[in-house]
Amino acid sequence: MVRILISTVLLLIYHSIYGQLKGDYSDIFMEHLYQSRSPIKSFDAKTLSYDDLEPIGKAIGDRKIVLLGEPSHGDGGAIQMKTRLVKYLHEKKGFDVLLFEDDMCSILFDLSEINDTALVRIKAQENIMSSLSKSAVSKDFWNYYNQQLSNGSKIHLGGIHPWHCGKFAKTRLLNLLTEELSKLNYNTSSKSYQRLLKDINYTFQYLWESKKDSVDTNNYFKEIGKIEEVFKYHTQPIEKRNLWLLEIANLKNCFEFLVNGKNRDIYYAQNLALIAKYIYPDKKIIVWSHNNHNAMDVNVLASFDADFAKWWHIENTYATFTYFGADAFREFGNNVYSLAITSGSGNFSQNFMENGYQVHDFKSAKVIKSSENSLEYYLANKKCDVVFIPFPSVQGRPSGYPWFTSRLLDLSFEAKMDYISAFSGIIYINEVV
């Protein structure tokens, strides 16, 4: 009788495990994630109390780098929510460096140096994409930035993007570079230097449309290498030297990205690493960027479709493709926390290109309706408004947790993927603006 009972129990266990292996348990897993949620009062940046953000602070712990994502650059709810998070992280967690996913050169050389609050918004609009500088929902951030600037608690600004789209880069950088090199007795009248200036100006003008046959690649890198050597071994103030060395590296990266078609996320991560080490050492850093760049597992994009993954393998895509978050995780390990934002409904601003630069027209487009098996649909049915959901700490590699459907990588598409491997946690906003 005992043997029969034991056999029956083992058989039930076997069928239970086998059934789990065969079944789709994403719904059960979403319920598990839902049970770990913490409600957030509002995504309104003017909300004064931070009590509802404490669970996020606890999840971040002592990490030095926080990646704040958004499902679209035109998602106003995400911009306001991130403004709240910047305020909280700055005042309560000691983060005083903020890097935007935008023109590193123009922000570091120009905007970050402005101490006149009357000029800050003007400089921001000249050097940062319009969704973060001209939109109505971005005003709260710049008001807060000016407040901190006035009371001596400055937030140090920077960027991670290698492109040179800001007004400073396009109108002042090369003249400033020539002036600095002249002071260091560098021959700025040589044909090779003048050709370099011509090719840099070309990439600044044409950006995504830059062509290899319009530049002298050999001269570009040879001349840049000579300039780098001059700055590297000259005894000028170390802060100024480091800033110029960072920008020289950035000019190389910009060329590789725009002309040679290299993955820009590589250079996002490189710029973050250099800024953390040489520009703002020993400081806690916030990066304001898109969810899609902040994924900490390079495999996540291939996880949603078997044919796509097969094509990646055949094309050896892994040899050249990465995510900013994945490279940041490789560089800084568990010091990185990636917080994504996803939106359930409402409207957002679609972006378009103007003079080679990404701007937004502020005309509203509806957030795509979520499918019935998605995370967004599930949370909407649970009557969630704004919530934080922490993920198990297994980022940077395939997580082993059930995959679920969501628009976490971008508002424009929905896919069933291994999001746990990519993000440390998420914020869900039911209705955005």
C-alpha cells in the first residue's frame, strides 16, 4: 500500500513537472510579478513627496549607475516620471551626474558650463533633442535643474551619443579645437589638418547620409591620432586635457558610426565609461535614454523569433551588435541598474528628421492597443495606474524565467521576449500624454 501511494505521488509530481515544461506559464509569471508591485502616486513631476519611490531606491541599493529608460522619446508620461526619478535620486540617493542620450560634445562643452539660469533653457534647446528641451512636459526638469543650480546643488550634465548635432558642435567646436592646437604649437595649416576639418564638417552636415567615398579615411584617423598624442602628452590642466581627449575619442567614434556604419551603442558605452572614469570620477551617474538601448542582455532581441535568431547566427550579427546596457553591464557589472518604462494607453509624439537631426512635431499619435496576452493588457485589467515592478536579479544573460509579451523595447512593436534578462525593473504607466 505504501509503495502504491509513493508511486502515485511520484507519478503526480512527474506529470506536474512535465506539464510545466510543455505549458506556457507566462500568465502565472505575470501574476507573480504583479504581486511584487509597488504603487506610484503619479508620474507628475510636480509631486513633492518621494515616499512612493522608496521601493525603487531600495531596489537600486548602492549601485552607482542607473539607466532610466523610456519606450519612446516622445512619451510625455515617461519624461515626467523620469524627472521625478531624477529629483529623487539626486536628493535622496546622492546622484549628481545626468547623461542624456544625445550630443556628448555640445552638452559637456557648452550646456554643462552654463551657470546663468536665464541661458540654460536656450542652451538646452540648441543642443538637446526637442522632446527633452522644447516640449511642455520637459519644463519641469529644467525648472528643477535651475533650482539646483541656484542653491549650490548642481546636477552635472553630459551626453553619451557620438553624433554632433547640437549648435555648439556644428558652429564652434572646430574653431575651438584649432585654437587649442595652435596654443600647443600644432601645425593647423597643413593639408592633412585642413582635410580633416573638411571631413569632420561633412559628417556633421550629412550625419546618417555620410558616404565613404566622400571622405579620406586614412588621413582622418592618422591626423586624429596625431592630435590625440599632442593632447595626451601636453602639461595642461588635467581636467581640460581629459575633456579634450574624450572629445578626440568621440570624433573617432562619430566617424565609425556615421561613415563606417558601426553600432552606436558601443560608443554610448565607451563614452559612459570614459566620463565615469575621467570626467566625473567617484560620482553616481544617471543615464537618460531609450529602453531599447538600455537592455542589459544582447540576446534579448533575438529571443522573440526563432527565424530571426537563426538569421542573426548565420550573419554573425553578434560579432558587431550590442546594446548600450549590455556593454555598460560588462564594464560596471552589478553597479548598473536598468529601469524601463512601458505605457498602456494614451498618446505620444512621433519623431521625424529635420536637417539631419531628430526632433518631434508634438502632434499626438495613439499608443498601440495591447494584445490580450501582454503585460500592459494584464496590468490594465488589474486597474493599475502607475506601478513599479522589480525583476529577479539575473540580468545580463538569458534569465531562465518565463518569457512574456510586452512593448518594453519600444512603443512601436510588441513581442514575447526574455525581458527579465534585459531590465532590473519596470514602471508601468496606464495612460500617458
